[in-house]
Amino acid sequence: MEKKGVKIDPDFLDKKSKEFSLYLEKLEKDIIQLAGEGFNISSPLQLSKILFEKLALPTKGIKKTKNGYSTGQKELEKLKDYHPIIAKIEEFREYSKLKNTYIDALPKLADKNNRIHSTFNQDITSTGRLSSTNPNLQNIPIRSELGRQIRQGFISDNNNVIISADYSQFELRLAAALSNDTGLINSFKNNEDIHSKTASEMFNIPLDEVSKDQRRAAKVINFGVLYGMSAHRLASELGTNYYEAKHFIDNYFNSRKPIADFIQKTLLKAEQEGYVETFYGRQRPTPDIKSSNFIIRETAKRAAANMPIQGTEADLMKRAMIKIHKKITKTGLGDQILQIHDSILIESPKENAAKIAEILKYEMENIAPELPINLKVDINIGQNWLDI
DNA sequence: CGAGTCTGTTTG
DNA sequence: GTATCAAACAGACTCG
């Protein structure tokens, strides 16, 4: 992946850069106007003074940092109704982040063939995942519509296509497998909507009576509570009160006994053995589990509960990548160009795409027959990273 | 002036 | 009373 690199479209990114520049200038003008004086919008310290001293916006419920009131996204959201400058600042942050970190940075790193060669570190993370640096190609935007467009700047070479293979619900499937939660395992086997299923069990109602909000709550819980999300944060994410959130969490663990037991077992191991491990034996030491400091100790517990699942995912991905190298690269069909934790990207001549798709799906879905879970892989094919 | 920290934003 | 895990990076800022 490092040697092959991934091709970008510098003309596309240059065009985007100019668009963004124009709009940022306009935003900056508007913000200065609303503030009544010039200042560096990118400086949280200066911005904080403008918002909370000059404009005297309410500070009730605003988090403090070392240097004053916080201007983070969450805090700005609370101020939105008090002043039109807030929305502009949020927009300024979004556009400048995308321009500075991606649109302008990526073309500088390309070689003469317009390919970017990231470094994939194999000995950095505490769970066994890869990490990507210079540039980090594992955090290219996708969640916001504006940011997602940047993916159009990642393209295949002439006559080639990009093929993506993503594990569906990787984390939850691994949690089900490692805890041997037969109910959850069967739900996956039957291809059920897992968030709706969770909601129906949590709220003790039939599957077809699950409301949109109930499904949304179950989804947040499926991703967060597994690793120790507090009732407090769950309440703020769902917009409900603390007691209801606490009730949700209790219900969740009551209806997912095997997962609750698995977490307990993992924590006990961390305390007694001083480490936790993946299904295949990759270890992470857990010295902080015995810390006398509550915050450090509780943080260590959450990290310990998370590691076997995230780490087993990482083990499986690495095993899959080796298999794919053997079946796809060594046979001359195509090259791996990126790995993003639960997802692999291949570049190949377009006439090989169908064959590669078939190999990817089969090899990745059958990478761990020893685990009591069926893995599911989604394949997409396109000319650029936005279309897949 | 360079190294390191802080704040804030991006991803799985 | 404390509270989701795992990463990288830009720009501002501080320190020696």
C-alpha cells in the first residue's frame, strides 16, 4: 500500500481550494463585521474573548478550559440562538478544517504520477490496529456532505477502478462472537436490522412496533454503552434526561447478559493477570486498572473492555490483508491501496473488478471459521472514492 | 527558534 | 462527583 500509493486529482482539489478560499473570505468579513473588531477567528483564546466579553453571550452551562470559556463545537451549539455570529463561526471552522487539513495538504504530498504514499504504522496503537501518517488517509471526511466531496479527489488510474470491501457491523459481530451471545449471533445470521432488534429487546416490545426514536436510542447504545458510556452522556446524545438514560442502559445489559458477563470477565482478567488479550492472544497490559485515582482507573477499565473486541477486529483485518495479497496481488489481478480498520480498498484494471469482488467477499467473510459468527462484507466499485 | 502542549476537528 | 474506545493533524500558544 505504501509503495503503490493512491492517486489523487490535483485539478479537482485546486478547484475546490479556490472555491473554499472565496467563501472563507466572505465568512471572515461577516464575522469581523458581527464582532465589531478584527481578530484571529482560528484562535480559541481570542474567539472566547469576543464571544463572552465583547458580545457578552451567556456563559451559563459553558465548559471552562484552562484559559477561559470553551469555544468547542458542543458549546457553540448552545449559543446558536443568542447571536448570528455563532453559525458563521461554525461554518468557518468546517471550511477551514477541510481546506487546511485535506484540500491544500494532499496535493503537496503527491509524487510525479499524482500518487500519495502514506505510512502505515504497525507498532503504534494499543489494540493492534494500523495507523496512517503523513498523510493520515484513515480520516478522510465522509460524515458531512461538504467533507464527503473531498473523496472525489481520490481516483483510479486510466482504465482502472477502485473496489472497496467493508465489513458490515464488524464491532457488534465481534462482540457477539467473543461473548457467545447466541441471540445476537442468530440475529446476525438472520440478517435482522440489529439496532431495531436491540430496541425491541430493550423496550420489551415486538420488532414491528419499534419507533424511530427507539431505534435511534438503541443505535447510540450499541456503539457507546458497550465500552462504558455514562448515563450522563447518553442522555445528552439522546436529548432525554439522566434517569431515562440510566434506565436504557440497565435494560440493555439485562437483555444482553452474555455481553455484560464478557465485560466483567475481561475486567477480572485485567485485574488478576495485569493484561487483556484478543481472541488470538495479542496482549495489552493494563497497569492503570489498579490506580488509586478514580478517573485513571475507570478509563483503564473502559480501555480494557474495548481492547479484545477492537483488537480481534484488527487481527482479522491483518489476516485478511495477507490472504488478499496472496490471492489478488500475487496473481496480478490488482493492488491494495488503503485499509481503514474495517474496510479495504483495491485498485485494478476494470476488467478484473468482478473477479476481485468475488474473491474479496469470499475470503473476508470466511477469514475466521473458528468464530461463532457469520461475517458480512459489502463490495462497491467506482472510478473515485466518493462513488464507492 | 524549535519542541511540546492545548484546543478543536476529522475518521473507524 | 468523577465517565465510550482507538487514532492524526492544524493552528495557536507557551516555554526554555
